[in-house]
Amino acid sequence: MQISLGAFALGLLIGTAGALGKLHGGPVTRDLLAVYTVVVRAVPELILILILYYAGTDLLNQALRALGQRPVEISGVVAGIAVLGIVQGAYATEVLRGAIQSVPRGQHEAARAYGMGPVQIFRRVTIPAMLPLALPGLSNLWLIATKDTALLAIVGFSELTLETRQAAGSTRAYFTFFLAAGALYLLMTLLSGRIFGWIEARYRRGQASQ
């Protein structure tokens, strides 16, 4: 849960910046963001995790050596959050970009007529209007984040799936342990669905039902 929450939050930050960059950035910014989102969404997540985990750590330590600093050993939690956050950011960019584009232009024009600046418009108009549209996609991304933590077992991080496999291997009670792990994932999914459903209902309050 710690890695899932951290990766989801990092993905939201990257996704917000990416969506705004794609909509309002210059040609170079838009092209770079297009490459980022296409590559991350096209390459299997397991391969991305291996590349970002090992290559990212190696590049960081090489940069530290070049600056005359000692290499560091990155925490598994920090590395997991960073790797999954970068993956989440590519998908969040497209979810938020689509939601922002769905906000009627008239709302922005009315806000500018009242003298609001770009930051005020984004905070007071864009975010409240786009959140109900983005929440279903963000809910799916959160569920993906909770399940993608299992892929970190490939780099030796001790999370639920790896612990389950080790416990099942040592006791030979494969059915019991994997069934328990599946139940935990299902419980997280059901609880997350209820929470996102409550948030979506709250932000859709007062809107016309479709």
C-alpha cells in the first residue's frame, strides 16, 4: 500500500504536468511528452520496471561518481515508487488531458471575464469541472498501481506476491497462501471502488444526471 500510494501520487503529479504540457506547452515540450507517453504505454511494464530499476540506479551512481560523490544504495520502497510512478504518469497524462479538454471553453472565458489569472482558473474552474470526468480513469489507474506492485518481485523487492510465494514454497500450502493473497487484492479493490465511488458522487453533486 505504501508503494501504491506513493506511485499513484507521483503519477498524478507527472500526469498533471504532462497534461498541461501537452495542452499548453511549446512544440518541443509536446513532442517530448508524446514520446514519453507512447513509449511507456507501448513497452510492457515488466520490461520498463527492469530498465528503470537497474539502469536508473546505475545512471544515478555514475552521475554521483562524476561529481566526486560516493555511490548510494537506493531504498527498495523509493525505487518502487519512482519506477511505478513514472509508468503511472504516462497513463495519468492522457486521462487528465482528456478530462481537461472536456471542460467547456465557456467556463474558462467566464473566469477570464471575472479577472481570474491562469492559476486561479485552473484551481477554481478547471479542477472542479474536470475531476468528475477524470475520476473513473484515475480509479482504474489506482487499481493498476496496487496490482503492479507484484511486478517488483522480479527485482527482489519483498512485497505481498513475493512473500506469498516464499511462504507457499516453504510450507507447500500453495492453495492456502495464494488464495489469501488473492483475497487481500480483492478486498483492496472493493474498498478502493467504494472510496472512489463516494468521491465521484461528491464531485458530481448538483450536476445533471446522464
